[in-house]
Amino acid sequence: MEQNICPKTWLAESILTTLFCCLPFGVVGIVYAAQVTSLFSQGNYAAAQETSRKAGMWTKISFFVGLGVIVIYLLMTLFLGFSWFDAYGVN
């Protein structure tokens, strides 16, 4: 990896996953993402690379946890909805 190229910050992705998926893990991703550019501009390339990796990891965790919760919610709503219809004899 060349040292004159700033690693990916993951800031936009972190903000989106915080808003739409999982708030706690997304905030951790935002914190790491916000540090990447400042570490790079200070010349600390290894730390910028590591922080970028952590930002990406937390952003992905936030996305998949949020996606999992949404899928579980939809499945529960679907199955509980069908059982409610059966219990009350709704056609």
C-alpha cells in the first residue's frame, strides 16, 4: 500500500448504517471513520490503515445486525399475523 493514498474512511457508510440499521454499532463506526483522515494527515499511515479497517468492520457489523433484526421482525410479524388470523377465524 502506498503511503501517499489515504485509506477509505467509511464515513458515509457509517452514517447511513447508523441511521437505518443499528445505532450503537454505527456510532462506533463513525468514531473510527472520523479519525482516519486526521491520522493520515499527521503522517501516521499505519494507524490510519488500522483505523480504516476498524471503521469498516463496525460499519459492516452495524449493517448485518440491523438487517438481521429487520428479517426477524418481518418473520415474527408474518407468523404472528397468520396465527392471529387463525385464532380469530378471519378469512
